[in-house]
Amino acid sequence: MESFISIVGTAFILQLTALPGEKGQLVIAGLATRYNPYMVVAGASTAFGGWTIIEILLGNALKDALPEVYLDGITASLFFIFGAWLLYTTTDSVDTPEVAPEGSRLAALQARLPERLHGFLPSFWLMVFGEFGDKTQLVTIGLAVQYGATPAIWIGEMLAIIPVSLATALFFSKTAHRFDQTWFHRVAAGIFVLFGLDIVAAYTIGRSFLPL
């Protein structure tokens, strides 16, 4: 039985490796060039937090439905897929994304808010719909399959998501320049592969080396 702190740490590390280059972060970057970066992050974090709860519950449902060996196999496969995905999608540079203008209803709602709060609604709704199916969600489901519906997963992931999102928003609100994320992707891919290999090692040689 993993300790609460251990699960928090594992969730933090895995989510941290999945975030660089994620489309949600690129949306935050784009919105931060137009709105208050703190409001952009507040909206995005609210959506992230809600999605994470849903993903944890889904993973826990799978945990109760399948034998442990199958769950470990699914988790290891997800890690290998994430690693390959990151390497495959690695590019030399990442452009600041174009952000589609808000719909008339959203714009009307936002117009009623004080100017300092602008950016919350577009960020929230873009994250609600834009995050569906991203690898950050699959990481959460995989962790819940492994550990069940524990708040440690939510805490660990939010400890990674909020600071990274804030750093992204502040950086792009000041610069909006292109920057190289290739090495982020390669390091993240390596970490995912290591976690996958660790699960395989637990079954092949009877020993696990990483806190998963």
C-alpha cells in the first residue's frame, strides 16, 4: 500500500512530465497574450480541477472491474504510449497558438465582468472542451487505476498544473516569442518509459525500483 505522500509525489512527477507542449498549455499561452494571465490561469485551473476528479472516478471504476495484473499491464502500456507520443510529436520549436475569438454569448457574459476578471471565462471553457482526450487526462486515469480514488492524485497533479500554467501564462504575457521545447519532450518521454519499465520489472524480476 503506497503512502499518501508517495502517491502525491508520483502524480506530481508524471503530470509535470506530461504538461510541456500540451495543447492546454498552448491555449493558456495564447490567452495570456490577450488577457490578465492570473485570470487565465484561474479559469484553466478550475477546469483542470473538475476534469481531474472525473478522471480519478473513471480510473477507480476500472480498478474495481479488472484484476490487478491487467491493471498494471494497462498502466505500463499507457506509459510506453506516452513516451512514444512525446518523442513522435517533439518539434524544434512551438509557436504561440492562434486563439479563436469567443462566441457572442461568451463575449457578452465577459463584458458584464470587471475588466480585471476578463480571461477567466474563455480560459475555463476552452479547457473544459479542449482538454478532452489529452495525455494529461490519460495519466490521471492510469494513476487512479493503480491507486484508486484517492485525493493524493488530485493534490499531486494540481501541485504540478497550477505552477506550470502560471509560469506559462506569465512568460507569454511578457514575451509571446517562440521557444524550444524539444528537450522538455525528450526528458518527459524518458521518464514515462522508465515508469513503464519499472512495472514490467516488478513482474519479470520481482522488484520495483521506482515509487509507482
